[in-house]
Amino acid sequence: MKIRMLALILLLSLFGQAYSADGSIMISSPANGAIVSSNSKVSITYAAMLGPTGDHLHLYVDGKRVDVLREIKGSTSIDALPAGKHHICLTVNTSSHAPTGVETCVDVTSQ
């Protein structure tokens, strides 16, 4: 019985490591649902773990790539957004720019 329990613990710990090794991204600013000024650049603060196949990040606004970010933690800014709702996303990409599937997005309203 103890061997089965040890095997189960080992299996779960290996699965957890593989899962966390896929990568992650956090956008800390602007917050999801934030209201931003349509007269000012929008500052984006982020932190990422690229995972085993990740090389860099792509920044998208409303589905269009606007920047390639080589730093995994930091901030960048985008031009002022026209009034209305907007979708800002960061994706982890391989060295050949293929997405790894790790993505996070926030929605903002520009006024």
C-alpha cells in the first residue's frame, strides 16, 4: 500500500511540474475592465514565465500584433486607443514566432 501511495505522489508531482513548465503571463496593469484615457498612451505592465519552448512575447491590441517583447518582465506602452472597448493580449511565442498556447488578455474601455 505504501508503494502505491508513493507512486501516486510521484506521479502527481511530475504532472504538476509539467503543467507549471508550460509558462504563464500576468498583466498587472491595466486591470481587466479598466478605463483608460483616449488622449494618452496606455502603459502595460507584465510578467511572464516562457516555459520550455517559449522565446519571447507578442503584444496584440484588438487582434493586431503591435509589438514583440524580449523582456519577460517589465512595462511597455502603446499609442492612445480610440474611444470604445479594446482587447489587449500577450502571448508566449517560440523563436520562430509560433504561439505556444500561453496567453492572457485584458479588456479596457478608452474614454
